[in-house]
Amino acid sequence: MKSSIAWAVIGLLHALPAIATDYEHCPEGQRVTLSPGYTVEYRRGRFREGDVHESVNSQAECIQICQDTGRPVCSFHGPTRKCIVGTECGKDIDRDGVCYMFRVHEIDEKDDPFTPPRPPPGSVGEDPVKELERLECLNREATCQAESSLRQAQNTACLQRESTIQAANAACEAQEASLLNDNTLCAIEKTKAQSDNTICQSQKSSLETDITTCATEKTKAQSDHTVCEISLKQCQANVATSTSSLHSSRVPPADCARKGWGQGYYRVDSGLPLHECRRRCQSEARCVAYSDDVFGINYNCYLYDKPLASITMTEYPYWATYAKSCN
């Protein structure tokens, strides 16, 4: 329904000579009702700031754009085919060759119970056009004030967002400083760890050298031990052979000496070798026999006051008991 009315209005505008694109067909102060409830009035030589539409072919198209956008004022310039749809707070500017068109609301005073009394002759309210302009100006002022309040609220919100962003930036800078400090500490610890690792590697190399040296010394010690064992066995064999020969050469005949250690001694003198033990027995009248190590190693001298044949003997390696009478 609305689209059909719009097309009808466009057809009507094309049919009306007063709405032609020629400037001389923009009569000053003339009103034209394009559709029920939509009337425009012409003014010459001015336009209101607003949105510019290019390639508009006629005043009719310009008025239709104004009606479709719900704006009360539009201006048309035929030579450049531009239609300017004025904004609520747009400024009216003088310009030759421009047709200024604004919507007016016509009310039949007979049908309006709230019609105010006519103003005194000569007052501004006597001219309906000026009165309408005054009302539109008041409306624009109210709209501008509302938009100003909105902008102030938006500015306040913007300042709050800016403050929040600044606080966030400050927090980011603090975190960045903390991270830089952490990185510095990390670099110091890394350097210390590298130094410790170098020391550890040096100690490891030294220990490996010590282990190698120890293994070499162990091998040498084992070799020396083997040689020592061989020498010891040879020495033991030689000692056994020598001992057997010496023992057989030192043991006197059975009537002068007996193998082993005799019981029933009357005294033992420690620290005397065999020849001293013999001399000790010879110097005492009580001593009849004596006993000592045939090699003179233990230096224990046992003295007996009984004949050799009556002494009870106990077998003991490399030990013998001698009769004093045999010297």
C-alpha cells in the first residue's frame, strides 16, 4: 500500500509544473500537497546541511527521498543533479540556484478545538511560515540538546573506557617489568648453572683420571702380590728344607735331649734364648734339665729339678728338653 502511494506521488510530482527541475518553477512560499497529510513549501536560494544524494533527476525524486527517509527538509540543485536531505541539526546556508523544500502541517482551524488565539497584527506569529520555521527551529534545538546529552554520555563512557585502558596498560607495563626482572634472574641462574656444570665436568674428569690411576695401581699391586706370593711360597719351601736340616743337626742324642716340652718345671724365665737357658741351668744346683725353643725364637726358659727320663713330655714343634749333664 505504501509503495503504491509513493509511486503515485512520484507521478504527481512529474505532472506538476511547480515541481519541475527548472529553478524558475520553484515559486517562493508556494505549498503543494503531494498526498494526504504530506505538504511541502518552496523557498529559493538556500539549503540545509545533510546527506548528499547524487544523480537525482528531479525535484520530485528529491522530495520522495526526503519522504522515504522521514526528514522534513530537502534541497535540490538542478545543474548538478544533487539532492541534499537535511539533518535535524543541519545549518541552513544561502546558495543561489537551489530549491529549498520543507514539509508543513496544515490544520483546519475550524476542526481544531485547541487552536490558539491569533496573535496581534504585526507580530511574528501572524506569519504562519515564520511561525512554522520558529517551531521547527525549537524542535531542532530540542533534538540538538538531546543529541548533545547523548554525546556527553558517550564521551563520559569513552573517558571511562580510556581510564580502564590506561589502568590495563599500567598493569601490562608492571607485568612486563616483572617479566624482564624474571628474565634477568633466569639469565643469572643459567650462567651460574653453566659455571657449576663446568666445575662438575672438571671434577668428573679428575675422578675419571683418579679411577684410571687407581685401576693401574691396582693392577700393579695385584702383579706385585702375585710375585710376592710366588716368592713367599719359594721362601716357605726353602725355610722348610732348612728347618728340617737344622733340626736334625741340632737335636742331640736321645739320652741328652727329648723332643717336645716337658711338664713339671719348677720355674720359667722369659726372655732367655737357648744358650742363656743352658747357662742358667748350669749355674743352679737344683736344675737337672731345661727346655727351650731349638731356634731360640720364643726365649722362654723352663727349668726342671728331675732327671730327663722322668719328665712327662708333650709334643711341641721345634721344641726340645735337654739334660744338664750333657752340656
